[in-house]
Amino acid sequence: MRIAILSRAPGSYATKRLVKATSDRGHEVRVLDTLRFGIDLASDEPELQYRGRPLPNFDAIIPRIGASITYFGTAVVRQFEQMDVYTPNTASAIAASRDKLRAFQILSRYDIGIPKSTFVRDRKDVPEAIRRVGGAPVVIKLIEGTQGIGVMLAPDAAIAEAIVETLHSADQNVLLQQFISESKGRDVRAFVIGSRVVAAMRRTAQGDEFRSNLHRGGSIAPVQLDPECERVAVRAAQILGLQVAGVDLLESDGGPLIIEVNSSPGLQGIEAATDLDVAGAIIDFVGNQVGFPSLDVRQKLGMAAGYGVADIVVRDGSDLVGQAIGDSSLRDLDVSVLMVQKNGHVHPNPRRDHILEVNDRLTCFGHLDSMRALAPERRRRKIQIDDLPGEPLPDL
Ligand SMILES: Nc1ncnc2c1ncn2[C@@H]1O[C@H](COP(=O)(O)OP(=O)(O)O)[C@@H](O)[C@H]1O
Ligand SMILES: [Mg+2]
């Protein structure tokens, strides 16, 4: 196998370890500087140039895309995907996880705990926003911060307002987040590969610091995660579409809360804390996946005009209740059931004899017109429109 590690730092611990793990397993390996690619479009076949020369074949890439080059880096990864080269983390997954707001928007649709978070733009909306996330002290975060830089704790609403305003005036988008005080100064990093946590460590901040990042002087120790933490960490990575991820969790009184999912997690801390060969585990995983290039399902299925993927909820009283999938009306409607979600459990590729029950959520592929009638009812909000202080309507 031939593997390319996309990295701007050939001498970094992580890159060195990945190179060694790859060659130890008898594979060919190259480190390629992410910023030296040229992405050629408009040719018949998607192509990539490297340092001005056509790229030879690779079976897989391992992208290590730093926060400062997300745009170009994800474009390079996307080009590899279009060339059917396997990548454990796709461009869209990297982009979604990098943006804390976007990641939370995606995660909050599933039963994954996250600290109460809110995003506002106008200073006047800050006091209400702080109240909604549980009051001061409140955490303020830059949307694309890393290594603890850009994470602040504001002791009261007035200071929070001033910080938010300052950051906005510097064109920085910020998130307001509930301060999980019981976890002050501690977090857990779960290293997820595929559907497993392969290593985990606890990080503890130095002195009065509340941020436990290693770059902020945090110390590390191995930790045995409880099954709930493991489940949540794996699920968060999977929901975001990352096969290699560093998932950061806070242990709150109400259970684990995800604060961040990193698509290029460091290896030095986790290998030092746990004495495990995480780099080797990544290469083993990649070796097993090559041959199944990741594909963008939405994009691919969008080619069939009029067809699409939709969730259908089996409602009480529906004629689907009690029916086996194979005998139900879905087949006649040209709708295939890809997956059933039931009480938090997922049944992929359900069999024809799978009996449908009330509240099953079916992920289906089919004709959009036939599925529209079966779509879940939209949640009705109780708030009346007259209660909303809208802007005065313009004179027409
Ligand atoms: N809501 C919170 N409550 C308490 N501590 C937090 C909270 N959010 C972050 N922290 C602390 O700050 C650190 C950095 O936050 P994080 O969101 O992971 O940003 P970064 O991307 O900079 O690492 C975390 O590792 C944790 O120790
Ligand atoms: Mg972090």
C-alpha cells in the first residue's frame, strides 16, 4: 500500500510516528506538504499536482490539516476523495468539526450531551444569551480557536458583553457557553478510531487555569472511560463523519458533555499518557478500509432527479404500524428503508421481515414526492407571532 501523510510539519511528533508506523507495516509512505498541491479542474478526471508535477497513485491519505489552512487543506482532501483515494476524515467532516458552532449544530440534533451554548451577534442580545446558558460566569469561545487560545471565562455579564463586543469588532465570531464548574480545570480526551475509543487520557489544568489544554500547561494521565463516555465519544465522531478523531469531553454532574471534536488530534500527549501505539492503530485501521473510498452520499444520490434521502417517522395510527418492511406500502411507493432508529438504537440495513413500530424513525431512499406524505410532522411552536417584536414593516 502507498500512503501519503498530508502535513506541513514533517518533523512533528505525530508525523514522525505515522511515518514510522506506516513503514513498519511494510507500506510505502510519503509526507506531502498540504500547501504544495495544485488542484486541476476541468479535466476529464480529477487530478492533483504536487510541486508542479503530476501526482502518482496513492491508496490512502492521512490528512493532518491545521486550523490555519482549513480552506485549502480541505480542498486538497476533497480532490483526493474525488480521485477515489481513501481518507479516514473527509473534507466535509474536517470542515464541520473545525467550526465549533457548526459541529454543535450537527451534534445537537442527536442525543449527545453538549454544554448549553448560544451564538449571538448583537451586543444587545448578550445579557439574555448569558441567562439562557445558565448565567455568569460564562465561557466565551472563538468559533475556530484551538489549543485553548480563544477560550475565556467571563465572571459577570458586563465583562462578557465587553469581551463579545471587542471580539466582534475584530471580526471574530464567538460562542457563549455554560461554564461546567464541576469540571473546572479538567477534561477527557478520547481518541476515537472507527467505532472504538483506542486510548483516553484526563487532562488537568495548571494552578488557577480553567483550560486543561497541554499547550496551556495541562498535565496528563491515562483514564479508563466509563461505557457512557465511550459511547458518546464514538457517536460524536461518527455523527460528524470522522474515522480518526480526538473527542474532548467534560464530566458534568449530568453525564459527559462534548466540547470539541478534533479532526487532526495530536499523538504525543495521548501516546505518552497511555503508552499505547495510537499511530499504529491509525495505520492498521486505514489499511483495513482502503478499497472502500468514502463517498458523499448526498452528492451521489442527488444525481437521481426527484429522488433523495429522507427520514420518515412511523406515526401512531399509520398503516405501517405492525407491518413487516417487505410487506408494507413502502415498496409500492418506491421507497427503500436504509436504516431504522428505535429508542436510541440503530438498525442498519433492516431485513424485509423487520416489523415497524410506532415512533420508529426510518431513513429512506426514494421518490421525494411519495416520501413527502410520510415525513414527520413539523414541530409546532406555541409562541404566537403577535408576541414577537419584529422590525416595523417597510411602506410598500
Ligand atoms: N464550558 C466549559 N466549562 C468548563 N471548562 C471548559 C468549558 N469549555 C472549555 N473548557 C476548558 O477549556 C479547554 C479548551 O476548550 P475547547 O473548547 O476544547 O477549545 P480549544 O479548541 O481551544 O481546545 C477545555 O479543554 C476545558 O478544559
Ligand atoms: Mg480542546
